Amino acid sequence: MFSLIFGLGNPGPEYDGTRHNVGLMVAEAAAQRHKLAWRPERWGPACIAEGKREIFISPLCYMNESGVVVRKFLQRLKKKPEDIFVIVDDVSLPLGKLRLRPAGSSGGHRGLRSIASAIGTEAFGRLRCGIGPLPQGIDLADFVLGRFRDDEQPLLQAMIERAVDAFECCQEFGIAVAMSRFNA
């Protein structure tokens, strides 16, 4: 079971609802499902929603600086890399698809790269949430920092709910079972 769940995104209202903030959207939905309230945690810097078995964490930094916050939480709470679960967007997956892994490379994702660099290992759980594909002729940064179109909203909302289900399956039955059920 994972005890520190990091929903990655960029801070500030200008990034609310952007593709790059899907990890944060999923963490917020999971905390809401469990009726947990968010509060600031200054030493993070982050906002947290604390449950009985896990803490949902939203780093208050840009995606490529997430590792610093993750390392602070690991050190402060005396946790190990295998205790963390990171939820991120993935442009290489189509919108609506999920991919759970117990470890692995960053796959070019700057948030995952930052975490692996800061904690010295890629051996931490992660859930990638599809936001792609990247349309031809569109800059990657413009795409991930853009908002979802109106016609994508139903698929986005369904993916967020399914991602929360996948996370809960990890917590109850382990990541191997969750991978077999949700990595379609």
C-alpha cells in the first residue's frame, strides 16, 4: 500500500484545467471521494489532504521541480521511495487511457524525471493518465499547457473517475492486480 500520493501539476489559476494538471485533478478527486479537506503544508511546500492510511500531496511548484518536494516529504516523514505513488499526465497515451507501473523510466516526463533524480531511484509507483495524442504541428508545451476542449470533457471526467478507481484498487489489492484490471 502507498502512503504518500503525489498528484503532479503546475501551481496557480492560470494552469487550472490544463492537460498537464491531470495528476492533480486525479489526486483532488480521490481526496474528495474520501471527504478529505486540503490544507497548506509550508515545509513541503505543498497542499495536503490527510487520510487514515495515506496523504494526498499537491506540490506547490512547477512540474520539473517536483522532486524537491517529494524528497522533503520522504525525509520528513521517514518514508521510502516504494511508499510513494505519483499521478501524472502522459501525452503518449490517448485521452482516457491509464497506465500503472510499480517503477520505470520517466519516458520524457519532466515531473517523473525530477522525482527520480531527487530521490535517486525510479522505483516508485506511478499512474500515467492519457492526455494525447499530440496533434501534428502543435508544440508539445503549448499542448500540455492548454485546456481540454468541451468535447473532451466527458472522456476526461470518466478517466479521472477510473484513475481514482485504479488507485483504490492498488491500495486494496496491490499494484499487480490493479495493472491487470486498468492497463487496457
